[in-house]
Amino acid sequence: MRVLLTGGGSGGHVSPMLAVAEALVELEPTVSLCYLGVRNGLEADLVPRADIPIRFAPAIGMPTSVASLAMLRFIFTLILGVLTATGHLIAFRPKVIIASGGFASAPAVFASAFLRTITFGLWRIPVYLHEQNAVPGRMNKAAARIAQQIGVVHAISLDRIPHSGNEVVGYPVRAEFRTIDRATARKKLGIPEDADYVVVTGGSQGARTINRAVVDALPFLADRKNLYLTHSTGAMLGKEYDAVKDTKRRLKSVTSKPEHYTVTEYLHDMPLHLAAADLAVIRGGAGSLVEICTQGLPALVIPKANLPGDSQVVNARELAVRGAIELLYEEPALVDGRLLEVVPGKLLAEKIASLLDDSDRRIQLSDAARGVFDRRAASRRSEERRVGKECRSRWSPYH
């Protein structure tokens, strides 16, 4: 039984694949796994930590402008990526490809179609797509015709990615998000039992809006002596924004901050921190939302605006209407002559303080969050078991 996992670029695409890998190994200890991603994606760090062999193929995101040099670069990279992925498929000979979407999964998914074409249909590698967001991404929409089955997290996605084999299966979550208890987590992190612990993260790449807002909020939280705050900036490094450098530069102008404020680039032990926390401040990515629901953690969600289909806003609203999260929207503002989405630091501080001071509200959020996750937990397990079962039986390279 050989399974190729693919998807990446960000933690939101990698984490569900690691959870599926964990479940497949539990179901079938002799399974042979291989991960195909991009060399500069987060998977290059996370997958080896999970002791899964990883291979790489070039891939970049699709530009919005069709008639541009960027589109020519995208097409060239996609062709090169598909050819590279084809070589990896021939070498590994997987019985099934499980893809979580994102541009990093394109080479493997389209390489499976390429192999089927050049062998006149004799070699077929079934593709299973998993769509985490309420609004399907462009990659999964494009790959829908290639896939044999598509699993989604949100029921509203069924109409947005039509397919005869699509179904609601939930979001795969690693076991450590379900097994670490608060007392153990606090002991390991050195956080007093009576302290207020807040975890702030914009995801694996980070979020400019959240990073700047939390730094600006620090002076308004400085008098809370019992507050422990961990701030993960993310690893974003681009021409317009460097998450680490921008945050450090902004911190230099902060006159006061909570005594127990910690800033770090990435939290590899995120399950531990979330288990210990009283409150999380996060983006509206599907993975982040499911993880806080898994642990019943109260969360203040700041979804990123203006994504294709407003996917994060839709994700967050799906939970907000169930009373599982608190929502805080970005606001457009001119910053150094540029129109950016921002959250005022004082407003963020007030929201954090309000939730920390209202234990009844946090209990309500926690109970509702656990309810959302529980309704999907069974379907998530059935997805993992069904994929494992069908990899061994109905699905084969020649199906």
C-alpha cells in the first residue's frame, strides 16, 4: 500500500495531510508514504519532522492577470512541475494520491492525468481531493475533473465544487490536538494555573494585520500582571512584507508591554500552546478554526479580507453563527500612502480584555466550539478509514 500525499505552501494545506498520514499508519502500519511538495513551502520543514519522506516539484501560485509575464512564468513552472512530478510518480508508484489543494499539489495531481494520457488509460492513479475552505480554492476547482472523489469540510462547498463523488467528510486533525490536557500543557510551558494565557497567531506565514495590531495593543494590556501572551509572527518573507523584521521594528516603538510577552516566528508545539490557552487570536483559515474547535478553545477570529471568494470570512461566519467564535473584522485605512486592511491596537486590546474578564462568555464559546467539532469528528474518522480501505482494495494503479 503506497500513498502519495501532496499539498503545501502553508500550514493549512500541510496539517490535514499529516493527520491523514497519522491515521493511515494507525490503520495500516505497513503503509508506505511519500509527500510531494514545494521546496520553499512549510512542508519542507514540517513533513520531515513527521518522519515522512518528502520529494519536491516546482510550483507557484496562479496570477490573477491572464495576459502578463507572470502568467507565462506560471505556465512554464507548471509544465516543469508536472514533468518532475511524473518522474516521482513513476519512481514511487503510488496506489492513490491524496491532495489537500493549493498550488503545491498541482504538479502531482496533473501528473496523474498526464500519466493516464500517455499510457492510453492503462495506468490510472486515483486522486482524492480534500477541500478545507467553505469557498473552494482555484486549484481544487481545476482538479475536480481529474479527481475520483472530493471530500469537503463545509456542506455549502458541495454546490461550489460539483462532483458526483463529493461528500462532507470533515477536517482531519492530528491526535495531539485531542489528547493534551490543560494542566499538563501549562506545566510543560511554565504557565501558572491562575494566569490568563493568550496565544496570537496569523498562521504559518503570519498576518500583517494581526502582527501589527497585537504589537499596538501591548501598551493597553501592560497593566494586566497576570497575563501571559505568546505571539507567533509567522514566516512570511516577501518584497512587501517581512513578518519577523516588521514586527521587531514595530516593537522598538512600544513604550510598555505585559511582563510575560513572548514573540516567536513559529510554534512547532502549537497543540501544547492551544491546550494551555484561555484565548486564541487567529485568522479565519480552515485549519486554525478546526484546531480551536477540537480543543474547545475560545477564539477571537480576524479573517483576512479580499481573498478569492472571501474564503476566510465565509469560514469564520460559519462558526460565528453557531456561537463558536468571536469575530473582529479588518478595516481599510491609509498607511504610509497605501490602502491596507488594519485592526486598531486599542480595539484588539479591549476585545482581549473583555473576553478574559468574562468567564461565562468563554465557557459559552468553548461549549459551542466543541459542538461544531463533534458533529464532524465521526465523518473525519470515516474519511480516513475509507481512504485506507479503498487504497487496499478498489483503488489500484490500473483502476
